[in-house]
Amino acid sequence: QVHLVESGGGLVQPGGSLRLSCAASGRIFSINAMGWYRQAPGKERELVVIISGGMTKYADSVKGRFTISRDNAKNTVYLQMDRLKAEDTAVYYCNADVYDGITTLGYWGQGTQVTVSS
């Protein structure tokens, strides 16, 4: 079993910054892709950014404002969010494709609320 635990959400004013963290633990042989998704009220969950190997893919809405990074030694992924906007308000979920030595499965964190408001 693998667990993903997110942290770092909160309330921030427009133009401000937050840094999210997601740590994976459990039966982990290796982690392939890791990413962040978000879901705003009344909307579907959407991809924010994904990192796999040395490649990253950002949603157009966050390009130039959000930065993903990864610490493979700690099985942790970070999301630095700058110049936040009201429309960034959502629950942010971490996702990881984990190989446990036998099979690869996708796991989700519990989500962390990000609210951008004055």
C-alpha cells in the first residue's frame, strides 16, 4: 500500500504565493510520473502539471506562474505557486504512478484546499 500526503494549502491574497508538498510512503520500488491536479467547486478535476523523468507538462492556465519540482530521494513532489489568482482556488490533489516491484498503480492524495481571496 502507498500513501500520498499533501501539505501547504491555505488562504492567500491574489498575487501571493504558496508551496504545496506531496510525500509518498509505503511499498515503493520506484515512482514514474508525479503530478498535481485540482478541482474547483462545480467543475471537473483537471491537470495542473505533471513531471516524468526530466519532462514536465503544465496546463496553459498556470504556465509561467507555477513550478513543479521533485526530490526522488524523498519521494516528494513540490508545487511552487506564484502570482496566484482567484481562479486558482480549488482543492489540489497529488497523483503518483508507483511501481511496487510487481505492478504499477496510480495513487491519489487526500487533497489540500487552496483559496485565493482578498
